[in-house]
Amino acid sequence: MNHDAIAVIDFGGQYAHLIATKVRRSEVLAEILQPDDPTEMFEKYKGIIISGSPSLASHGEDSMYNKEIYDLKIPILGFCFGHQEIAKHYGGKVIHGGREWGHTDLEILRSHPIFDGLDSVQQVWMSHFDSVVEVGPEFEELAYSSMGPGTAEHRFAAIGSDSLRRYGFQFHPEVDDTTNGDKMIANFVLDICGCKPSWTMENYIGEQVGAIEKQVGDKSVFLLASGGVDSTVAAKLFAQALGSQRLELLHVDNGMMRKDESRKVMALLADLGLDSNLHFVDATSDFLDALAGVTDPEKKRSIIGQTFVDVFQREAIKLGIEGHLLGQGTIYPDTIETGGTKRADTIKTHHNRVPIIEKMIAQGKVVEPLADLYKVEVRELGEKLGIPHDALWRHPFPGPGLGVRLLCSDGKPENPGADQLAEEVSDAAREYGLEAVALPIRSVGVKADLRSYEHPVMLHGKLRYEKLLEASSGVLKDVSGINRCVWNLGQTLPRKMRLLAAYMTKDRLDLLREVDAIVMEALERHGVYDSIWQCPTVLAPLEIDGKGRELVIVRPIHSERAMTATAARLSSELIAELRQEILDIENVSGLALDLTSKPPGTIEWE
Ligand code: XMP
């Protein structure tokens, strides 16, 4: 089936994905394209949306995109940076000024199809430094911001030209804080672009069943089933298309799974009726042998990815199924984030896109029936296929598993610029009535879309949670060379810390599994598992005040799509229980709660 579709031009990863998911909510397919993609690539779409960007339109930043898109006869809508670019292109003026941030009222000047069904005052979300202060002759002002109708910078919050079918919003309708953003996007997509809403899960299942049958022919499919949402939904879809007899499932225990995880995964797959050809291999020693002595986070990731490939190839030969096609639960953002876009941050290396798999893809030997879907859509599909709610709404768990949560070190201190950083950090924290030390380890973060590898800071003292968060972001802003703040849950701020030599070993993984299980059980017991998006537990080989070997860090976060995140609050009862259960464990030297948002910290510590 050919779907009417919208092209979303990606000027800044997270905005573009949000826009695409919102367009899809109105049952119209949206796909991400790049600013310099050739004009022919845009021709099949019924409309274009230009995303926001961290760049400044007033300074001509990011202006080298393919402007021939403006010659196309299809409607174009821009948000924020996109809005300013449209204004400029058609003779308007953009200045650096009129900054607005957060909720704002939008005053709509006249009824217009793009605001169809909405009241004349709308709550919208703004985040901009530049503003449109004049529009070209064919454009009109459709709405202004109530921040200041009298000031030029706050006019032109929405502009349009019905003759050209070009529109722009200064605000971000794609974020949930714009109350009726979905409706505005639907108005553009359905009414102005005239798209037929056919992007439904029922249609998708039918199409994919057909596509799988066609690609697989009379062969069978071999799929690695991790127990995660994506591979489980993919397995169920393959079974529907081919029958479970023509699906071989392999679950690999890589030694970095959660406590009791492999047993639970095997039971789930059996419950779903996927156990006709279900195989299990304990490959712990393959992985741990390959990781012996390795400390660098990206090197760990690439070794884990390669070992998965080695293990599945070896097992396929053992099972006599090496001629089967390889099934993968790759989802849409995975294909965009690795190599698919020039803007992608390369923080994680997806192991469904390592070179050997790329080669198999080129040979047509890989089947990826979820490659067009976002996570929310995969869950919707899973529901339609009868997968239980709990299995679909588990916290996401990274492919390399606990491997990226067990920090490794050769024991040589990662000297945090010693005295000067120590002084800056404690001065900054004192402003909030807290003590602080920089930890002699480093963790991965993301700053201005680039990867950073900097020191975490440990804060100590009693403050209300909101104040702690304020202190955390204040300290991170004031001091350079740090990318995270954690809050010490021990009695005193440790002054003597020693980084120990520690690698990926079974003993350390067992300890992490134990602590991680305590945290997960506590979240469930307190009924907050579902409201928290993900909660990594991390072990850092830091000896504190001469006791124990490992510092435990708990990182509960709220997020929508993992591109940004904020620290999630845990109740004081829950924290007290964690303190009691975790600090008592032999080999644990301390416990801290990560307060960092993303950016500047990533969700995982490496
Ligand atoms: P970060 O740490 O980049 O994580 O903020 C964003 C999301 O990605 C997950 N993650 C991974 N998933 N392989 C994966 O399959 C990886 O190497 C990897 N690293 C991070 C992380 O758990 C979070 O949900």
C-alpha cells in the first residue's frame, strides 16, 4: 500500500523525531530527511515540515540546505528555526532578539484552516533567541505571542501565505507543552496537505505480513530474542507471517543480563507460543573472555557487538540453520541514528548495524519488519499481536546490558585537575549550602550534541529535592570539566577515594545484578516502576574511606524518547530502604543518586 507521507527535514535530531511521531499520530506516515537531500527525494511527499535547530537563523547558520525545496508545489510548514528560514526566504526579516522560553499564550488573529477547531488563545511552548520581525509581501501574520503584542519581536508567532502554501510557527507544536500542538499538526497534514490517513497498525500488520512472505519466500528466519520489546514483537510478527515452524529463535545469555532474566525471557517466549524452535545458549565465557582487561566504553561496546555476531554465527552452524535469513527487531530511530544521518550523535554503536550485518543487509539476507516504526508504535503493534502489557512496558534495556553499567578502570587515577577543580566544585556547591567533591573517574555525557567524557561531582548535604536539582544544574553550569552531579546517600562526604583496578568480571557483574535487583524491586514495591522511564544502576570501582570496593549510583529518569531526560524523584521512604539494603552489602563502599538531566549527562554512564 502506498501511504501519503510527510517529509520532516532534520535540523536537530530530537525535534525532528518528535515532529515525525506527532504527524504519525494523525495516521499519516512521516519520514526524516536531511537538509541537503536532493530535491527529487522530496517529490513523493505531500508536504514538508522544517524542524527547529540549535542554529541561529539570524546569523545565517545552517543556511546551506537545499533551498530548491521552495520551488516544489507542495505545502511547507516550519517550526522555530524552520519558521524563520521560511520568513527569510520569502523576503521577511529575522533578528537576534525577542528571546522567549517556556509557556506562552498565542493570540490567533483570524480563523484559518491551520488553527481549525481551536480557540483564539492557545497555550504554546517557546524556546528561541531569534525572531521574525517582518514578513514578505505574500505573507500575513496569523498570530502573535501575548508576551508583547506591541513589540515587533513578539509579533509573527505564526505566519502564512495561502497562495504559496507556506506556513511558519515560532513555537514548537511538537512538544506536549503546546496544548493543541497535535491538532495544529493534524490540520496541516490532513487539511492543507490533503493526506489520507492510512498509517494504522491494522494496515501495517497486513503490509508487513505480505512483505515478510515475499522476502523470505520458502526459506525460514533466524532471530536473536533478547526478551526486549522490539525482538519480542518482531518474533510474534514473523510467527504470524510464516508460522512458528519457520522461525528459529535463539536467546543468548551474554553474562550481562539482569538477575534471573534469561529464565524469565524463555518463559515469556514460551507463553507467547514461540517455543517451537526456541534455543538457548549461555555464552557468558565468550563475552567475558573477549572483554578481559578492556576498560574503554566504546571498545567494550564494539567487542560485545562483535561477540554477539560470532556467537550467533557459531550457533547457527551448530543448529544447521546458517542458510536462514536473519531477522532483526531494528526500529526506525536505530536506522536514522547510525550513519543514516549526518547529524546523529555517535554516542552509541548499534549492534544491529555492525559491518557484517550491513553486508548481509546489502545481500538481502536481513529482514527487519519494524524498521519503519517508532517505539510507541512497536508497543501498539505488540498489543495488537496479543503480547502482555508488562512485557511491552518494561524499561528499555541496552543491548550491551549491564556491560555499560559496570565501569571499568586500570586503577590509574583519572586526576580531576586536582586542586583547582576541587576548589571550583566546592565553591559552586557552597552557594547552595552543600559540600562537594569531584569524583576521580569519568563518565560519558553529551554537550551541544557532542560526546563529553568528564568528571562527575558528588554533592552532600540536606536539601529539598527541588533545591537539590537546582543545585545540581547550577554547579554543572558554573564549573567546566564536569558533566554530572550525584547526591551522596552515605552519612558523610567521602574525602578519601581511591580508584581501583577493576574489569568486566563475573564477580562484579554478580554484585551489580544483586544491587540492580534491589533497586528494581523497590521501584515495583513502591508502585513507581511504570512512571519511571528507565533506572540504570551503575557500579564504579571507587573505594571510599578505606572500605568496600564499589560505589553504587542509581539513576532514575523521566524521558519520552531517550533523547533528553530529567532526573526522577524517589520518595524518602524508598531512598531509606535503598540505603539500608545496599549499603549493607559487602564490597559496596557508598551509594549515590544521580540528579543530572540529559544534556549534559547521558542516561547511561558510559
Ligand atoms: P544515553 O546513555 O545515550 O542512552 O543517553 C539513551 C538510550 O539508549 C540506551 N543505550 C543503548 N542501547 N545499545 C543499546 O541498544 C547501546 O550501546 C546503548 N547505550 C545506551 C540507553 O539505555 C537509553 O535508553
